[in-house]
Amino acid sequence: MQRHAAQLQLEATARAQADAALRESEHRLELARQVFDSTQESIMMTDACANIVAVNPAFEQITGYREFEVIGKNPRILRSGRHETPFYGKMWSCLEEHGQWRGEIWNRRKNGEVYPERTSISAVRDDDGKLTAYVSVSTDLSALKAAHNQLDFLSNHDALTLLPNRSLFHDRLQQAIAAARRDGSQLALLLVNVDRLSRINDSLGHSAGDALLREVARRASEIAGPADTVARLSGDEFVLLTSCEDTEDIILAAQRLIEAVAQPHSIGGHDVVVTASVGISVFPRDGNAPGDLLKAADAALAHQKDAGRNGFRFFKGEMNDEAMRWLALETRLRRAIGRAELALHFQPQVARADGRVLGMEALLRWQSSELGRVSPADFIPLAEDTGLILPIGDWVIRQACLQNKAWQDAGLPRVPLAVNVSAHQFKAGTVPAVVRASLLESGLEARYLEIELTESVMLGDTSAAEAQLAELRAMGVSLSLDDFGTGYSSLGYLSRFSLDKLKIDQAFVRNITTDTRSAAIAQATIALADGLSLRVVAEGVETLAQRDFLGRIGCDVLQGYLYSQPLPAREMESLLRAGYVKV
């Protein structure tokens, strides 16, 4: 009996212990569940085949996937595409060898956003060592990475304008110098000072001054090219680093900066106008190191500020002389139209066989009251760089139409007159309207006007150029491609653009009897034009040998000093009256 009671007691104790163990196990499971659900780290569990069997709420929040969307799927649904196959191969090798892998990985959320994680993956095995599951615990590093990136950005950029600061600019300048040294190219460093910023701060407050600096930074950045660097070096001092081919490039950049800063600024309800002073140094002539170039630009800036501000100055005096000459030429060119200093001269295009005048080309000339005769090689590029080519080009088209109609009304032979039109005019999109207005005003028939364009017109927005040329063709105006073979010479352009004539450039004609390459290019051009049913004119013909060679290869319309130099209107009238040119 006593033994039976003892046995019962033992069984009761065992049951109690089992119940306690069960309750403890359940308690531990509940704690594990709470930890699993409440932890901020993403937890994902898979089976031995790496198919997802459970994820926690943090996983759902971080990835954007709900649990039911991923159960039974492989974790590769999170792959970002940023890691190559060997990366995952090493991960699995580490898991198989060590049972654990730790590292940073880029994954992709459900919405497509790629994000960084710090992940730990563990292989789970039973008491017999058999693989039963994998568990990964991951921490989203997006905020941390963003904070680091922000700190890195702020350490290299100006907090007010978000432009590169002095440190980053110094690095970029070093890299640019190394590249320019390899390429044999030039760099220009333009140091820009906002004149008398303290007056804005004193009158409107520093917040207004800060707003002004931000606006200056924005305008300078708009002027800079994609390969240029704009930086803020100090309170009122900015710098532009740009590559350049010649002094004119630098002058234009300095002018654009000064003009941009001088435009009114709307600050706190006030229209504020400030000016800028610019000091310029050039690599390699003014220095071979960042410090030397900055020092030279700073010296030039100091001289400009002493001279009255609101302008620019080069470090080297001879470059200043060239810049001043360039600016003086621009000023005089702006006045040239109003002062009737521009005029058209005319060069005949004649039949090789008998010298008959078949057409003529209008060429712009400038006789300055102060400078005398100015070469087109000097003022045409200047007009294009400054935008003056637009009013000047419009004037040329109008005058050409009026003059040709006046000759026709006087009973002279009716021949077409060719006018050169700049790529800048086509880019502005105004050529058809100007031509239409000029034809209407003069009464000249469209077939007696020929528009000469260069291959550069066909670059850039070809659809816009094509539309303008089609509009000109619809009017009845002839189209000629000038200087063929010296530019880009894409045959695709010839097939797309409806042209009437090709002109062989004088660079080939000049050496056509002595250089086999020039002769071959001229002959190929004539054959190409013949295949496309285009007329050909050879320009720059100066000798009988050139004339005869061009005749042998099939070019029958010639232009050049052998027949006539460009003539003023009165002398061209006499030549037209004669009807031919005697050689």
C-alpha cells in the first residue's frame, strides 16, 4: 500500500514537472514569437530548400511584401541586380562550410527601390546534423547610407549654394590640369567676385544676401557647360573652370557670367541689381599647378576691381590687349548697320566654256569709319559668337533681294543670286520668314534667290533644319551646300535634305593640279553630284590650269579670281550688262 502511494506521488511529481516544462516551453515560444514580431530587424526563415516559410512584420515593412506574397518563394525575389553571380556563389559556399554568412547586400523592395542591408544568414541543423532551415536577420541601412552620403556631400560642397567648395574644386582642378596636359589643351579659370555684396547685407539683411548668392550660383551653373565646374570659394567669390580653344572662348564665357549676374534679382520683394568682376588665368601659360592658377586669377581680379569693377581682366597683359581689341570690334560692329558701313559685294559664277555669267554670290564687306576695311575672317566669327549674325544676316538677305530685283528692273540679265546663311540663323528658326518677307518687299521671284548653307546647319536638331529647308523649297528658293567636303560630309544628309547644288571648296581647287587627294575629292564630288542630279560649282578658281582640269573632270560652272574678284554693286552691274567675263 505504501509502495502504491509512493508510486502515485512520483507520477504526480513527474506530471507536475512535465506541466511546468510545457508551460516554460510555451512561455519561451511566446517570448520568441514576441521577439520575432517586435524586432526592428527583418527576419526571414526558409526550409532546407531555401523556400520561405516565415517572415516577421519588420520584413513586411522593409521590403513592402506581405507574408502571404512570399511564403513558398525563393529569396531571390529580393535580388537587386547589383551583384554578379560569383557574389552569391561565395555566400552559399560560406554557408555550407561555416554554417553562417555575414555581409552587406543590396536588395530590391516590392516598389522597385534598391536598398542596402547588413545581413546575417545562419544554417539550422537538428541533433543529427541534418540541415533543416535557414534564418536571415537583416538591418536596413538606407537611412545610415543616406546620412553618410549627406555628410560626404556637405564635406565637399558649400552648404548655402550646394556648389563644390574649395576642397572639391581643388581636386577637380588637379584632374583637369592632368587631362589638359595629356591632351595638349587649354583651361581657363574665371574667378568671379560679386561686387559690393556687403551693401545688400547691410540694407536688406544677410538672408537677402544669401538669397542673392544662391541665385548667382544658379545662373553661373546654367552658363557652365556639362564638362565645366562652378564652385563657391568664399562668401562672395565663385569660380568657373572651363576648357577653351582660344581667347574668344574665354571672353564669351566672361561676358556671359557678367551679363547673367547683372540681370535684376528679385529678393524679398525688391529688385536688386549687382555687378561682377572677373579675373582670368589660363593653363598652361599662367601656371601649371592649381595654386599658381588661382593666385594668377586672384591677381587679375584685384586689378579689375581697382579699375572700377563690373568687367574682366586677364592675368597676362597681352591677352588683355587682345580682349580689348575684340570688345572694341564688337562695339563697332553693333554700330555698323546703323552707320551704313556694311555693304554687299558680288562675285560672278560663269560658264567654263564661254565665260557667260550664270549666277553670282553676295559677299558681306565691312568698311569701318574707324578701323578701315575689316576682314570677314575677323568679323563674321565675331558676329556669330555675339548673336549679331541674326540682324546682320537678315539685312544681307533683304539687301540681296532688293539689289537683284533692281538689276532686273533695269533690264539686266536675270540670274540667281546666292546668299550665305549662318547655322546660327537656322538654329534661330527665322530664315524662312526673313526670306519670305524679303521676297515680298522686293518683288523678286523666288527662283532668283539661292540660299547657301554649310554642313554645320545639318548638325544638332536636323528635323528643325529639314523643316526650314522644306519651307524654302516650297517657296521656290534654290538651296546650295557650300564648302562641301571640308566639314562632316555625311552622305545621309544629302539623301535627307533636298538640295539643288554642291560647291567644291576652294581648299581643294587650290591644289587640284598638284595634289592627287584634292583632285580625287573634287572628282568624287562631281560624280556624286551627277548621281544625285545636283549642279556643281567650283569656287576659288584662280588659274587657267585649274579651269582646264575642272573641265576635264566635268565641272562647267566656275567662280574665282580668274574671272573676277568680288565687286561693288556698280561694277557688278557693268559686268552683268556685258553678260560674260573674258579671261
